Amino acid sequence: MEDQGDKRSLGGQLLRYSRVTGTVANLAARLAGEKYLGIKIEREEHARELMDALGNLRGPLMKIGQILATIPEAVPPEYANAFQQLQANAPPMGWPFVRRRMKAELGPGWESKFARFDRDAAAAASLGQVHRATALDGRLLACKLQYPDMASAIDADLRQLRIIFSVYERYDKAIRTRYIQDELGARLYEELDYLLEAKHCKLYAYMLRDEKNVHVPEVVDELSTKRLLTTTWLEGEKILRFVDARPEQRNRLALNMFRAWYVPLYYYGLIHGDPHLGNYTVRDDDSINLLDFGCVRAFRAEFVKGVIDLYHALESGNRDLSIHAYETWGFSGLNNDQIDTLNIWASFLYAPLLEDKVRPIGEVTNGFYGRETAAKVHRKLREVGGVSVPREFVFMDRAALGLGSVFLHLRAEINWHRVFNEMIEGFDPEALRSHQTEALNRFGVPLPE
């Protein structure tokens, strides 16, 4: 049954896309003027205009902008700075919409399946909104309901993304973005499948079953569909409320988050690909609730080994091993200048792991983690002919930077070197491959491409 809200959204979408298309077309004209006529473009000003066109809009294009902000190589720094400020400011959909959508997902008698269902959304994001509810057995629930016509919105927004990237690449040859576009599209379409997200949630509960300081919600299958995901509600405080807590508490929270992210990676080859501050909450005992499993990425065992190989390469100055790591990730045909430039970025990301001492994860420059280094790398890549970013690399890079940003907010000071080396001690690609295959098959999650 087609939701009437889907039909009514068409006019608003057309207006929305015309705004963004006009802004992108304006950018293309300005860049052409700069390239061929010598007219200087004020990129910071135009980045703000593009952000305004994307802001206050629910939907995937806003999410794409947020993602691009945490892939520093993807766009020029002026645009990354602007994208960093994008937030889901659009108000949640009202009760008439919710009632229609819940009826479409659970049938005419849907309200009888809950002891209570809050009419007002507890949270609103780019692709859906969350309502608190109480199950008939008394459990507190979180019901995530997808906005109407998101598949069509992703189709349209990815077309806009291709336009944006094609404009950038005519002006700036530092990064060839085809694989970034492919990866963003694949992950966005996956995020629309709440049945797949339910599998991811169960998968994470399984992988983290021995981590007493990390909690994952329980899926309520009988109240879930492809566009409605119902899980248990996990009580917790927002992590930003702890930025002024005692140092030992902030460090404890950071270590719990480290475990929540890296245990699945190094034992199963999976990452939680959306390390947004809103996806973690803190319990009274300082344990962590891990939320939102729409963006989960599985990696080949060889790719994960490449992460460790590059660490050892930087630690020992082994250039051949660093080249092997990049090639394992999918970079190809790199010349010496490109390798040196990639090593600048790698040295930045790995720096906390290479120093055997208590230290912060890094420093913030002008409000952004890694922005100064990213700008330097982008400039050098432009000078040495640019690179194509492999698909698998996109979300690994994004997640690592995003998690580092969380640690910076907490001002955590830890011996990251020792924590990391304890994690990778005895790493065996064959064991990871076996664990990954068993876990993915257990929950019906596709194997990595």
C-alpha cells in the first residue's frame, strides 16, 4: 500500500533539488570562470551557500554532506569545513504521518501491539525518526520509522552528488572520486533496509557478547519491518555531557568506546561506520550503549591485515611494507611522490599508536580534527597527479577519523600504543576470516565484496 505522504513529498523534493541544483550549477560557472577567465572564486563563501542549500533538510543529501566532512581527501578543505557543520535541523514528521506509516508497517490494529506509543519523536535524523514506546510485556522500546520515499530521495541525491564531484574534479585533480561515490551509494541504500539493520544489530550483540562495558539493544522482530525497526530502549546520557567529567572517568569512557569499535574490526573484520556522537550513550556505571547499525561495513581479512601492516611499516620505516599495505587496500599504480603523500596522512592517523606514552589522540586545529593535515595532503596530491580512493578505504578512513574526534571531545589521555598492541597481539588473518564467515552466516549478513 503506497503511503500518501510519499506522494505529497514530491513537490517539496522538487523544490529542494532545484535549490541544490541551482547552487551546484552556480559553483560550476564560478569554477569555469576561475579556470578559463582568471576570475577568483571565493570558495569559503560558496561553501557556505552550498551548506545553506543542504541545511534544514531531512534526507540522504544532508547525510552525504556529513560523511564527506569526515573523509578529508574527498573535497577541498573549504567545503569539508562547511559540511562539518551540517545538522539534522528539520523538524520531525507529525502524528498524522506517524499514524499512517505505522498502519502501513504493522497493520490497522498497530496501536494494540503496544502498551504505550509516544506521539512526539524522541529523536529525528536524516533518514528517519525515533519514537519511545512500551511493549505489552513492559519493556521500553525505541521505534525507528523511516521517512517517506527515501529510496527516490537517494536516487536523486546521488545524482546531485555526481554533479558536485564532477564539478570538483574539473577544477581539482587531487582525488578521483568514482569509488567514493560507489561506496556512499551502496551504504546509503543499505541504510534504508531496516531488516538488514536488525541483522547488523544482532551481529554486533554477538561480537560484543563478552564486552561487559558495551551494550547493544535487542531487536523486537515481531514489531519490525523493512521500514520500521523496533529495539529495546537503552537508557543513557549523551556522551557530550561528560566532556568536563573527571579525567579518569573520561579515559574510562574512551577505552570502552575503543573496545566497542576495535573488537569487531580485529576479530571479525567489521566496523560501525557511523561514529557520530549521537550513536553512543553512557550508563551510570560508565559502560557504553552502542546505537544505530544502519552503516556497518565488512572488510576482507587481507584489508584488516593491511591496517596492521601499515602500522608496522610506519613504526619501522619499512617503505616496501607501506606500499604493500596500500596495494592491499586497493590503491594501484602509485608513484613515489604519491606514496610519500599518503604516508603523511597515515603518519597523522597512526601517530597516537606509534608513541609508547600517555597522550591525547591528537589536536584540534580551527575546530576540526585533522583538517590542517588533510589540507596539506590534498594540496600535495594535486601536485603529484592525484589518486583514486578505493571503495573499501572510504569508510575505514571516515570511521577512524570520526572515532578520533570523539576521543578529542572527551579529552582522553591514554597510552594508545599499548592498548592497540594488546588488541592486535596474535592477529591471524585466517582466524579473522573464519570468525567473520561464521558470524555473518549466523545472522544472514552478506559477506564482503
